[in-house]
Amino acid sequence: MKIRFATKLIVACAIFTSATASFAHIVLGEPAALASTSYRATLRVGHGCEGSPITALRVTLPAGFKGAKPMPKVGWQLSIKTARLAKPYDSHGKTITDDVSEITWTATAKEHWLLDAYYDEFVLRGGLPAAAGPMWFKVLQTCEKGSIDWAEVPATGASTKGLKFPAALLEIIESGAVGHQH
């Protein structure tokens, strides 16, 4: 049973990695994960705004992504917004009614800006819902001049074909009876 789920995960990762690797969009390092598990979201940022360096990155977390915690970056200030949940959840015997809804990394000085010639990764982790399907991380990339709002989501399904500024896609795969993980 566990082998079947591992095989699904490997196949999905291979498909999504090859489908997103050639694009210059903001993508997730691991584009597929098992439902009801802890997930480390590594957002890969490949370029600035038409040559302009990146000064901030704001991630709007999808509904169902629980207990998000960002990884600090040297030279970048973190800010976190929380919001009331439409549907509270239980975490270690405590009812959670408010949760992280948005995480922003802002460069603290010009020397920390992410130049267009480089790429970087911004990392956070959290819990995934039990239901399989696509989960979209919307990212606003702010640059010295301009911004790019990676927030487009297809009307149905998980194909980003035809989208100019697609949100970062995580494909959640059915996992069966997986226990609680951190």
C-alpha cells in the first residue's frame, strides 16, 4: 500500500517538474505532496521584473494550508498576517480559529535585493489538507521598478497553459491513512 502511494508521488513529481522547469515563473521545488502531511514549500524565484531587482515577495496561502511557518532569510524582514478561518481545525487538542494567511519577505537594504541575474528560494512549511487536488500559492513579486502578480489560477483543473502569470501549483496526492507528521 505504501509503495503505491510513493509511486504516485514520484510520478507526479516527475511530471510537474518537467512541466514547470522550462518556465521562468515562480514554482515550487517539490510540486507534489501527499495529503495530510507536513509540507516544505520552497518557492523558486527565477527573475526580477523586466530586469529590475526584487525587493519583496508576498505569498498568499491557499485555504487548507495549516499552521504555516516561514524560514527567515538573512537580509530580509519577515511579516505575517493572520485571518479568521471559515472552518476551524484541531491541532494537538486545540481548536485553531485564526491562522497564517499571508507571509511577506522584504529586503532590509539595497544590498539584499535579489538581482535579476540571480535566482533564490523562499521557504515556508505547513500542514496539507486530507483532500487530494490542486493547491495554489499566489505570489506578489515586488521589484525596484514594477511588480509581477503570480496569481492566475485556471478555472478548472491544474493546467497553467495559456496563463501569463500563474500561481505556484502544488498537486496534493491521495495518501490513504498517513499519520500526523511535522
